[in-house]
Amino acid sequence: MQTLTVELGDRAYPIHIGQNLLARADLILPHLKRKQVAIVSNTTVAPLYLEKLAEPLREAGVEVIPIELPDGEQYKNAETLNIIYDALLTQRCERSTTLIALGGGVVGDMCGFAAATFLRGVPFIQIPTTLLAQVDSSVGGKTGINHPLGKNMIGAFYQPQLVLADTETLNTLPERELSAGIAEVIKYGLIRDHAFFDWLETNMTKLMVCDPDALAYAIQRSCENKAEVVAADEKESGERALLNLGHTFGHAIENGMGYGAWLHGEAVAAGTMLAARMSQRMGWLKAAEVARITRIFKAAGLPVDAPALGVEKYLDLMSLDKKVADGKIRLVLLHGIGKAIITGEYPPEKLTETLAAIA
């Protein structure tokens, strides 16, 4: 087991990464204020892993309240959020009750937002079961739900007590979900870790067949990058926004295609390619670098071409992005592999040309 720490002063918390951690009640018990937890999962993950997590807790004298949500990005909304609130209120849960998110990014975001808002804040723990959640969404305290007009537009920054990444859960992950998670792994190499990008190019075949050593290193290095960024800029006032490489385009794709049609990681991959192509138009990225980025996404089984929603549709959806400031769409662009910037100061025609080039 590897243990990292997100350094946030008195709100610092550990990230444990390893095999068979779901059964390790000893890792969870020190973080409970009282012996009552509500485990929030979904209809796909709960049958596989809920009892593996719950039984050791029950044996330690913890009351376990299971809450099962429908599975899918299309359910990341206020209606589904109320399923969590209804269960917590019905069971007379208190401020000392800990919520545990057991699932992928949707479950983690929704459980975290419920924890941030139920009784104005109760503790919660992240136990991510997808690669995307283990390397990205479970770390850093971003929680929230989607709105019909925009993705993740309603939420809160609310840090967990603990992140427990059990790599055994990846053995049941569908191939498409694995690829989606690798998109976020590649992101770290592109924005701030050139050496990691080089390693990913060399080891992508191993990641795609779930080589345990390669996966463990990719998760560890991704979490190290995320933890460093979050510790420096918890509420995304500066450097943390770089973690949104490809996301402004990607969120527009997810919304424009209908939530759930494209997985988040797939949309981020296609969005990152748009960011790379625009960076090339700006003269910041060489053609050879764009080719490398294209190859690595293809090797990961990810899309490199965005859907043709139309320029006006893209601009309309992107204008709802959380990074918009003073009416300007701010984008994360690349000044080379391993070096990203966030800017709203670019010729608008460069963005329009990039979107118009989508076939």
C-alpha cells in the first residue's frame, strides 16, 4: 500500500492506494466520529463491492446504511441527490454520521455534495472504484451535480476525510471505462509532468491490459500531481484551473451530445485534442507534439476527433463554463508538452477556426 497526503493544514487527509483495501476497516475506523456510516453507491457497483466494504465495518460495530443510486451521468442531478437526502433523513442521521462514496466520479461528486450540504456539513470518505475517479475526481474536494444547461454548475468545494483507492476494483472495469480514466492520467503529463508523459508513451500497452505494477504507478503519480496542485490552490483561483485541460471543450461535448452518450474521459480526450490544435494555431505547439498527443490518445482507445455540433453550439455551451471571466471563455492551452497555461487572451478567430475545422 502506498500512502500520499493532500496537504491542507488541519484538513489534510491521506490517499491510500493498494490492493484489497475495501476489507481494511482499520483504515476507515480512525476517521469516523461515530459508529454510523451511510454508503452511497449505484446499481452497478453495489452488487460487486458494497458488502465487501460493509461487512468488516459491521464486524467492528459500525451501523451501515446502504444507499443505492441509478448508474449514469444522466442521473447526476437534483432529483437523484434527493434519494441520498431522503435516506439520511429517514434514518435520522446526525452531523457525526459519515457518508462513504463507493463508486465512480458521479457517485463521488454526488455523495460529496450531499455531505457538504446535509445538516450544513457532515464528514465523508471517498472510495473510488473507477480509474478516472481514483486518479482525479476523488481527490481535491470538488463535489456537485449537473444542470440541464451545464455540467457541474451546482456544487461545493468540500474535502473528504480519506481517499481509499483499491486497485482490485479495476479488475471489473469495462474496457471503455478504463480508457476514459486514462484520459485524465494523460492530462497530468500534458499540463505539468513531461517525464510522466514519456513514461505513459512507453507503458500504454501495459496500462491497457491492466498490468498491476503499471496501473499502481500511474495512479500514484497522478495522485501526487493532483495533491500538489490542490494543496497549492484548493479553490481553483489559479494553478488548479490547469487541471481542466480539455474540459471546457469536453463539457460542451457531454452536454451537446446528451449526458451519458460520451463518457467524461472520452469527451476530455477529444476536448484536449481541440486544445492542442488551437495551441498549434497560436504557434505554441509544434505539429510533431500534436502528433504525439494524437498517438497517445489513440493508443489508449480514446477519440481524437470531436463531434460536429457546430461552431455556434460549441460557443454557446462553452460560455456556460465555470472558468468564464468578464464574459470571456478562458481556455487551458499548451506551450509544449508538460507546460500548460490558462488564458482568455487569444484572438477569437483562433477558437472559431479550431471549432470550424471539426469535420
